[in-house]
Amino acid sequence: MKKAEEVLKAAGVAAEIVNSVKIDYLGCVHSVKIGTDAHIETAKKFLNTSEQTGYVPLFIMNDSYGEFMDVLVDNHKGFQNCISLASKVIEDSEFLNMEEWLARKNRYKIGSFNKHPRASSEIPTSETLVLVPVKHSWQIPAVFRFGGWHSCPPPSVQVALHKRWNEKFGSEIIWIARDALTCLVNNPVDSQDQALCLAREQAAYCPDNILQGHGDGTISGLAIDLLNAKAWDFWWD
């Protein structure tokens, strides 16, 4: 696992290292102060070098930062045999039948596809960027054991779906809070059919998006907002 200085150098980013937390069998989680207004462009530099460095960038909601760091340490205590909790969650995700899981959750009507589009989401950022010791952002829910309450899917499902969307749409988990996350999308859907298909999956994953976040409670209402969207936001009440 590379030191923080090596990760910064590989990404071509000048930043102040403000904190490093050692996690047994996982590595060090580094927090850096990037000190620039171009937060997303800086994060992209780390994403572009993640295969080389073994680190992905993540913005954490300001008032959740300490909580996430505490959870990270507590979740990985006691894991032996050189396997981390994250590795176990990722392994479990590989055995899930996501087509079956999505089909069980598909209970919303299509709608008429005539809703007025919602304004594009802006990706939340901060001056502090967390460097997480994994090669892919879809592994982040495994590291933080994100999910598993109310309608929010458990960590293994989070991992499986975000891997699926990363492969199809180039989506990257970029921001996280206690009950929400945001993805940067490199290859947005650009047709109605694609948008409807993705909307069905996202409605199954995050029911509050279709019931509260996107207007009319239909698959088409969400699909309209997904067309050409370069950011996806998810929130669980």
C-alpha cells in the first residue's frame, strides 16, 4: 500500500496531509486538504490513478467525518486471517443474483414520461478529501459497511449494484453521508429506453428517490431526470 505522499505524486496533486488512520488488514485511510475550488477535477485525478495507487477519493459530509472514521476503525476490529471486513463484503457481493434482486423490488408504474425535468444535481464537495485504500469506488460501501437500515440495501448489495453501474455508465461513488451518497457519472444514459431501464434499477435501490426526490412517483419521472445526468444522488429516509 502506497504512502500518502506517493498517492499525491502519482495523481499530480499538491495537498496537505491532515490525518492518516491505520486499519488492520486494509491499509491507511488518508485525509488531505486539497485547498482548491476545483474539487471535482482534483478528485478525478485520483480516480484516474486508482489502479496504480490503490486509492480512490471520497468526499464525506462535513458533520459526518468523525463518525465515519470511528465506524471505520470499529468495523474492522477483530478480523483475522489477513482478511478485512471489506474483503468479506466484496466476496459476498459476488454471489448475489442482482437480476433476481432487482425483479423482486420492481413495483412502480412506468408513467407517461411527460414530467418537467428536475434541475441537475450538484455534487457536494469540501476542502478535505479522504483517500480510501481500494482500487474501485464501488468498493467504498464495503469499507464503511454502508447500508442495511430501513430501505437502504445492505453493503453487499451496494457493492454489487455500484459495480454494475460503474461497468455500464462509468459511475463513481464520490460523496457520502450517514444516509445518502452521490455518484459522478462519466457515461450518462442518453436515450429514453436506457433511462427507463436504469430508473427501474435505481427505484429498487433507493425507493425514496422515486417516492420523494423526483416528483411524480413513477419510473418515467425518475428516468427523465437521469437522461444525460452527470451526477446521481441517493437518499434514504
